[in-house]
Amino acid sequence: MHKKLLILHKELLTKRFIEKYDENNPFISTHSNPSSAELEEILETIGIESDIFETKATYIDSSLLEKRHKVVYGERSDLDKEDFLTTFKIIIDLVEEYKTLLVNAADNKIYMRGGVHGE
């Protein structure tokens, strides 16, 4: 069994994969709702393990998405300037951290390695 796995692994290392993007069937989908679980799944899909959303998961999944849904569906929102600025800062900080993880993973070609963190 191990020999078969090693042979398959060797074949996969030399195989060139050409995938075409299909908008109706994307490789990674947020299902229109960028929840903390969806964002973590994207990282895991490309081999990155991180807990950057752990401390903000409740905020993202309840407060942020709730406000998003109200805006999308035309409901009144009680969002004031201070709430907006706080939300904006949290989102920008998360996006920056997320971007850094993705850029570092691309620079280090983590997506080409087997397992999380290239293990």
C-alpha cells in the first residue's frame, strides 16, 4: 500500500494540472456569506492553518453578517458613525492579516505542498 501511495505521489508531483475556472462551480465558494467558517475553509483549502478569525468569529458571524443582511434586504439599520468606524477598522485589520497569510503562502508555495503547512 505504501509503495502504491509513493508511486502515486511521485506521479502527481510531475503531473501538470490545468483547471479552468467555472463561475457557476468555483473551486472556492463563500456561498454569498463570508462567515468565519467560510474564510477559514478557504485557508485550509490552500493549505494554510490559522486562527486569525477565532477571536473575531462571533463578531463576524453575528454582528457583521446581521448588518450586511439588513443592508442587502433594504431594512433599516441602527448603525451609527462610531459603529461604522469600529466595524471598518475590524474588517480592514482582518483583510490585511488575511492578505498577509495568502501572500506569504504564495511566496512560500505552500499550496504546492502536501498537507497543512506543507507537511
